Amino acid sequence: MAPTYDEIRLAPKVLLHDHLDGGLRPSTVVELAAEVGHELPADSADALGEWFTRAADSGSLERYLETFSHTVAVMQTAESLHRVAAECALDLARDGVVYAEVRFAPEQHLTRGLTLPEVVEAVLAGFVDGSARAAAEGKPIRMGTLLTAMRHAARSMEIAELSVRYRDGGVVGFDIAGAEAGFPPTRHLDAFEYLQRENFHFTIHAGEAFGLPSIWQAIQWCGADRLGHGVRIVDDIDPADRSLGRLAAYVRDKRIPLELCPSSNVQTGAAPSIAEHPIGLLRDLRFRVTVNTDNRLMSGTSMSREMALLCDAFGYGWTELQWFTVNAMKSAFIAFDERLALINDVIKPGYAKLGAA
Ligand SMILES: [Zn+2]
């Protein structure tokens, strides 16, 4: 029997790729927009939620990224950032996520006068607050924060330094995001080299809309620990006999985690449908595959929903869901002993109770 959505909600889940500005509650966007006088494309929370998923369904990454102008516009004060972060932690915990790395770009939250450290501190405090509320509901969640620099901008070194500055306050890694075409990750080489010298962790959005050169640069030039999406690695796998090219073999041999985001990939055109998503092939070939939400608001999704969609499309059961979850926990940016404790004390007992083999 395939696990149902309601059963999956009870399973412990791990999320490595989720954007803070892509996961607001529609009702929160409506309320915060009213406070700051930001005009929205819809008035009610329901209509707005639908607008976001429709706009994100257009099939282009650029159009998809446009939807963020509305969420970012209402996240420009310490109070609003705190609220959004707290609700994020709470929503994830209620969905059964036990460990999450949520990312955001501090440089996008400066239009009303906040400084970069003020933005980071507001979000970190919000995660602490939300985690405490979740624990009080009996749904403990460990939150990790990733700071994102924008690919097209020139602030990556500053954001990298900010990440290291807050490494003991909840920031566990660094990322770059934004449109891939024309903005190769090597533009930010100084930031990645700095992070390596600091023994810090980073992931890079690569191989989503753009192909193998982007993945190759992220790994072999920039030294990324993980690939944000990385789904185009399939371009280096022969569809006839499933043989791996040099880059795909390297990614698999080195166990480089792929932060796959099925619904988001379908929306941006990186995959034609969930059923045809390369996650099936990549799992068969035992790449270090993880399942992620990317932008819960734009995709109208959650971790449980992503897993339920995969169960429907590929016939996965608890064994596969546990494998994705352990893969993600192994690939997290927190310390080894903490990862191990979550795997042995929370994840494995949780799936055993649900009937995983
Ligand atoms: Zn992303």
C-alpha cells in the first residue's frame, strides 16, 4: 500500500532547499501588504494563493522569479521578517519536517532602511521563535539558515562574509541563486574561495534551467558541497543504456547531493511532468537524491505533498521516502554528530513506526 498524503505528514522529513520569500502564507502576504500599502494582484488570501501558482505555472524561470517581487515587497522590516520566519518554521514543523535549511537573500530586504546584519538577525530570531512554538505543539524542528547571494549582483563576497559572521548564530551555509543564463557561478569565485578558507559550507543553484557547464563550474571551479537542483545532470547520462559521462560519474562517485524540487522543476520547465521528472532515473542510479519544496507558495506545495506526488508517479513507499530523508540528513550543513543523532533518534524510529523496511 502506497503511503497516503496524511500518513506522509506524520513521517519525519528533512528539507534542504526552501526559500523564505517563496514560502509565505497567502494570508500573511495580504496582511503585510495592507500594512505597507503594497498593491497585490488579488485581494483575498485564496485568490492570491491561486494567482501565485498560476503565475509560477507559466513555464519560464524568469516569469517564475517575477512573483517574488510581491513577497519581497512585504518583507522589508524586522517585524515582518521575524513573522515570516516564525511562520515558516511552524508551518514546516506542522508538516512533519524535523530538520530544515531555509535560505534567503539579505540584500533583497534593504529597501526600507534595514542593514544586512539587521535582516539576518530578524530572520534568525524568527526561526528561534517559530521553533519554540512548534516544540510547544509537540512538533520539534531544528532550523538551519542559508544566506543567498544573487547571481546577477555583485555582493556575493559581502554575503559570504555575513554568513561566516553568523555561523554560530544559526547560519549553516551559503548559496547563490537567480537566473542562470549569462551569470555563471565563476563570477563569484572570490566568495567561494573565501568560504573554503573559512571551512564553511555552500550550495549553488546550478543545472536547473541551464545545462552541464553550469553544474561543472559549480563543482569543479567553485567547489560546491551540494547542487541546488542539479537536475540537468541527466544530460550526461545516456538514455539508451544509462551509462554515465565523466561529470555524472563524478557527481555520483563523490556523493554530491542533488537538491531536487519536483513541482518547481515542472513549473519552470526543467522537467515536463512529475512522472517524467529525472528523479526516477537518478534514484534508480543511486545518486545522492534529496526531495525539496523550493517555493511552497508559488508551487502550492509542502514536503508531504512533494513526497505524495512522487509516490503516485513512481510507486514509492516508505522505504524510498526514508532513503530520501536519510540522504537529505546526511547532506545537511550541520555537524556530523547532530546529523547522526537525528537519523538514529528521530528519522529511523519514525519510519520504522510507519512500516518502512
Ligand atoms: Zn531554489
